[in-house]
Amino acid sequence: MFHVVVRIEVKPEKLESFLELVHVDAVGTRKEPGNLRFDVLRLVDQPTKFALYEVYKDEAAFKAHQQTEHYARWKREIEDHCAVPRSSDKFTTLFPSPYV
């Protein structure tokens, strides 16, 4: 499996529009055949900080995700919402073994 963790700090004045934007992206992503999970997480004690936890069948499924309209909208609009540049890390599954 292929995992992506994105960290985002949202400008307080952009919070409502961010929540709409991330909802559109999450709902669209969950409909993709190669997506296994898409969680939007909010930091408990800092409500303008978020993490996206995305799981795809493989890296090809993630690359297909990057070709969708909802992702294109996300890319066009997200920077205006960020208080600081967002970061992301990509992972592969070691345990539990995806091959069992």
C-alpha cells in the first residue's frame, strides 16, 4: 500500500472555506477505485492545524488521484488557505504485510 500524510496549518480567516475545500477533495478521493482511506484529522488543541491521512492501493493509484478534477481544484485553491507551506510525506506499508 501507498500512504500519504499531509500537514496543513490554515489561516483562521480561511477556516470555513478550507473545510468545504477539503470535504470536496475527501469525498471525491474516496470514490476513486484505488483509494482505500482518506481521513481528515484536526489537532485537538490547535483547531487550525490539520493532517490528511491517505491510503492507496499502490503508487499508481496515487498518481491517478493526482489527475482528477477534485485534486486539480485542491491544487488551485489550497495555497491561499495555508498560514505556512503545507508538507507531505509518502510511505509504504511494512507491517502488517500487505502481501499476506
